[in-house]
Amino acid sequence: MTTTEKIANAKKRIDELERLIKYWNDSDHDDAKIVNFTRNIENKVA
């Protein structure tokens, strides 16, 4: 994995954490919420 790829992955994780923090801190609404995260699902066979 190159340095550029590591930086890109770190930025994605930071964005996800920021969305989670915003979601948790949003006390204006008590309704059930859905947080849409993009998911990378890899099929690996051992």
C-alpha cells in the first residue's frame, strides 16, 4: 500500500468519525436515524 493510499484511507475514516460525532451530538431529534456509510465488501476465499 502506497503512502497516497494510506492517506486516502485515513481521510475516509476521519470523515466517517466526523459523521458519527455529528450524529451522536445531534440531540435535536430523538427519532430513529439511519446513517449511510459506504461499505466495501470483499469476497475472499481462503
